[in-house]
Amino acid sequence: MSRIEQRFAELREQNRAALIPYVTAGDPEPGATVPLMHALVAAGADLIELGVPFSDPMADGPVIQKACERALRFGTSLRDVLAMVAEFRKTDTTTPVVLMGYLNPVERMGYEAFAATAKTAGLDGLLTVDLPPEESEEVVDLLEASGIDPIFLVAPTTSDARIDHVARAARGFVYYVSLKGVTGSQTLDTSALAERLEGLRRHTGLPLGVGFGIRDAQTAAQVAQVADAVVVGSAIVRLAEEHDGDADGFARAAATVVREMRDAMDVARSPGAAATV
Amino acid sequence: MSKIDWAAFPDARGHFGPYGGRFVSETLMGALDELQQVYEQYINDPDFMAELDHDLKQFVGRPNPLYHAERLSRELGGAQIYLKREDLNHTGAHKVNNTIGQALLAKKLGKTRIIAETGAGQHGVATATVAARLGLECVVYMGEEDTRRQSQNVYRMRLLGAEVVVVKSGTRTLKDALNEAMRDWVTNVDDTFYIIGTVAGPHPYPAMVRDFQAVIGREAREQHLEMTGKLPDALVACVGGGSNAIGLFHPFLGDESVEMIGVEAGGDGVETGRHSAPLCAGQPGVLHGNRTYLMEDENGQIIGTHSVSAGLDYPGVGPEHAWLKDIGRVNYVSVTDDQALAGFHRMTRTEGIIPALETSHAIAHVLDLAPQMRPDQSIIINLSGRGDKDLNTVAEREGITL
Ligand SMILES: Cc1ncc(COP(=O)(O)O)c(C=O)c1O
């Protein structure tokens, strides 16, 4: 059983939803990332999504764009990010880590070299936002051979026919993009979400994560009532900007937000909690 | 190579050999499927094509001439030089051939809002123009650096009723404008049509833009045959994203005797690293929805480009060019900023035609090429645009304040 499967199985048993914070690797500086990952886990994160900085983050809003720029000032490369994963694994062998980014750095490194290095580092999944299943065959085969789950997105605009296609290629969990827009948008419609996820469950047995537009504990709690995982990105990365280069301050603030979300999500899932979605 | 069925490319999923394809976030996949469907339907629909031809004739002013540049030919003492006068189109460049076509598709799809990216501003102006004509809302994304060097075009777009959004992220040039347009599209995909200005982006854009621009080559081929009784020996065009080049080249691909040369922006010189010549000095990667040659560092980060011409200042290139390079059907070269400036002046003073700085790259190459050929041979240059927009840039480089 992969680390991702294992984690979702445990959570299902406890009737809890996974909390998945996203941080951009190398933001605000490369040395900050591994301690930050541990701090997020200590605060209640179940899985970590680690952003690979890219020069042209087309699917990201201003908050994560700036995080990429900060990380790239230090030249944080995909190899550096994999080294961070390896470092994290030295003391945490159970929390799954998924890389999220764009295809070109992976292409440049080479699919085979990536899969081999990622396996050694203890990476669990890869989500490349600009790689739809149609173009992914080669990389998916290599990832699977290395025990790394290819994670795919489903969007509000994805047709039923495409959902089947995505579901066939996906492993680990399916990431539902909760809105039309870039990361950090502010208009998550929780009422439509329940219905949409129910529809998705007819196409896949994989856990369903929801991301984009989850900005506070209240939204996280609402989403946790209907989804298997809640992904929070800009709401955390924003804190790096606010703490302007102060890595410890950022880590403390991020941990506080994660803990608030964790608590609110667990309360929302507890027996007797009123449905708010 | 004679066995290649050129019409069979791209394949159903937009691949030109290993290049092209559709590398976008999931949210856009449905919109691209829909676009491909209407595009394939209408490009084979006689009524639609008649409407397009009518607009190209009555609004754009096609067919434009194939002009024999006799004086320049004589001075260079080699091949006869012919200019395909895209600069005479309404709005002053080839870009409008494509925006007319895509705007008609936008109308068929019932979209009420149009977005575009622009570098030199020519595509932005051509988009704002068709949007004004059809009464569609129009937003154009343009890098801050480009709004400065092409300020007249910014004003033209605003006069035409478009909102020009100044993009301040990344390198503040064309690639960043494209990123921003993609972000807009993913947010407003229900009512918005994205008119991409070159033969790049996810499938079906490279094929669709090529097909709309191929009118250049179809006309030029017919005109050259009529004027000289034979095919030209060489075709030369500048390559930014590659739309004017593919527009000229494509109808000639099956004519084996016709040599084709795409001219990239060499900036300060390809050896300096400060250039925009991915085909000459880049390697394959994935950006902006397709796999193609890119300028990137060893970690796969896209690197800043440089060219005196905003319209060539782009780190990628259309995927069909990447493939044509690999199979050897088209030869890609580069010329420097200084050479392009020399081409600009030479054309202006010798033929009374002020070319765009983008176009001047193609001219500069022909200044070297023509003397190596015989007077009974001929070259067609795609005179892709007029240079009015570049007067400030040229003056500035020469220390003149207008
Ligand atoms: C006159 C002119 N020629 C050429 C180009 C380059 O684009 P492409 O390579 O797509 O023809 C531009 C782009 O702005 C242009 O304005």
C-alpha cells in the first residue's frame, strides 16, 4: 500500500478529512522549506503538497506567482526540491509528499531521471497542472514503475466523458479544482460542491480532494464535510509574503492557520455536527 | 521528404511529430475541445469561408500585391526580390488575417468577450479592431516593457475601445502577457474567446492560426506564377511565434524546389545569450500549451529574451516550425538587432517602404542571401508589417527624440 493510500485509509477509519497544505519550495528561502514541512505536520497536516517553482506559473494567481519569484531568486530547482523531500523523509516516513508544478522542469530533468531520483527521495505523488492525461502516458508509466502516484485535476468544466478518462489515469486521489480560475481566487461555491463531488464519486473510487479558493477555517470545515481532502495553498503562501523573508515567523503563522483549519475540519466531521453545506 | 502528406499535420490531437499537443490545465480542456469542433466544422463550411473571404476583401483589402522590388534587386545584383505586401492590410500587418477568422468563430460560439496577448501591439490592434467591428468586449494583455516601446499601439487599442492591461509579472514582455491572458481565460472561460496571435498555444491554435494565415502563401504562389511563370526559388520570413512565416510557407511545402528560410531575432548575437532565437539556440520543452523549442536554463526555467523588436521577443515558437526544422524542410537562421536596423533603413531608402522591425529581420537576411543567387532566380520576402509603430524605437537607438 502506498503512503497516500495508507494515509487516506487511516483517515477514513477515523472519519476525518485530510488537510493538505501547499507551500512553494524555496519560499522565502531554500533552507526554510524542510523545517516548515515538519511544522505543518505537527500542526495537523496529513499530506504535504510541495510547489516546484516555475518561471511561468500560468495556473497560479498573484500570491503563488510571487512565491515562485522569491524561490527562483535562490535558483530553487526541481533537483533541489527533490533533495528537500529526501531531507524531510529522514525524520518523517509516514506523511505523503506530492509535488505540484508545471511540466517543463520535469521534461528538462528527463522523465526517467526524475522518476528515479524522486523514488530515492521518498516522493509519493506528482501533479503537473499543465499535463492532461492525454499527453501523460509516458510519464505516468515511468512514475508508476517507481511507485509514484500521478495526480490529476478535474475541473467544473470537465465533461463526464473526460472524467472517466482522468479517473482511469489517476492514482492516489483526484484533485477537484473547485472553481474556474487561478489559485488564490476567492469565489468557491460550496453549495454546488456537494453535488459535483457526488457526481464524481460515480466515476472513481479514489479519494476526492478539493482545492482552489479555500481561504479560511470556515471554508475548510465546509469542504471537509463533503470532500476527502482539503487543499489550502494561497491562504498559507500569503503569510510568507506578509512575513517578508522571516522564515520562522512564516512557519509559526502557517502552523497557526493549519491548526485552526484542522480543528474546524474535525469539528465539522464530528458526530452531531450540523451540516452547513 | 517528398512522401510527406503535409495536409495530414497536425494529427487529430495536434501533434507535429513530437511537437504541439495540448498542455493546459484541466479547466481549459473542454473549451479547447469545443473550439476544435467548431473550427473543423466551419473551415469546411462554404458559407463560413465565403463570409471570411468577403471580410478579407472588403475590410482587410486583400488580395494585397506581390511587389517586385526592382531597385533593391538591382543593387544587390543577385536574385529578384518580391515583397508580399502584408503591410498594406488594414491595421498594417498580417495579424488581421487571423483575428478576422477567429472573431468570426467567436461569434459562431456565441462568446461576448474577447481577450488577446500582444507584444508589438499589432495583434492587439488587429484584435481590438475586429472586436470594435463586431461589438464585442475586448481586453488585451501587454507586458509593461512593450507598452513603453509600442506606446502608439497602446493608444490605438484604447481608441478602438479595448481595455489594455499592463502586465508587470515576470519579464514584462510577450510571454508574461500570454500567461496573464491564459489566467483570464481560465477564469472567464464561459463567455470569453481567446484570440491567440500566433501559431503557438494548445491545439487547435497552431493549426487554426496557420490556416487563417495561409492566405498569404496561397496568394503569393498564384501571383508569382502569374508574374514570372514559375515558382520562386526561396521564401524568407521573420519568426517570432511564426505565424507570418508559416502563412507564407505552408502552401509551398509540397513544392520541393522552393527553399524556405525562417529568420529569428538574434538580438545582441546568439553567442551573447541575449536573443530570441529558440530554433537556432534553444531546445525542446513545454510552455504555453505546446511542446516546442524554448529558451530555458538547465533547470527548465524559461529565460528572459531580448530583441529590438517587441513582436519577436518571445522564448518559444510555433510547434510546426519546430518540426519543420527537425525534418529539415525549413532552414532557420538569426540576424542581430544591428543587422535588422540596417535592413530597415535599406528597404526604406531603396524602395520607399518602411517595414516593421520584425520584418526587417527577414530583409536583413535577404541582403546577404540575394547576392549569392542568380538574377534569373527569385526570393519572396513576407513584408509582414509596416514600421510606423517602430519609429520611436529606431529614433531612440539613433539618439533622436521625437
Ligand atoms: C509585423 C510583424 N511581423 C511579425 C511578427 C511576429 O509574429 P509571427 O512570428 O507570429 O509572425 C509580428 C508580431 O507582433 C509583427 O507585428
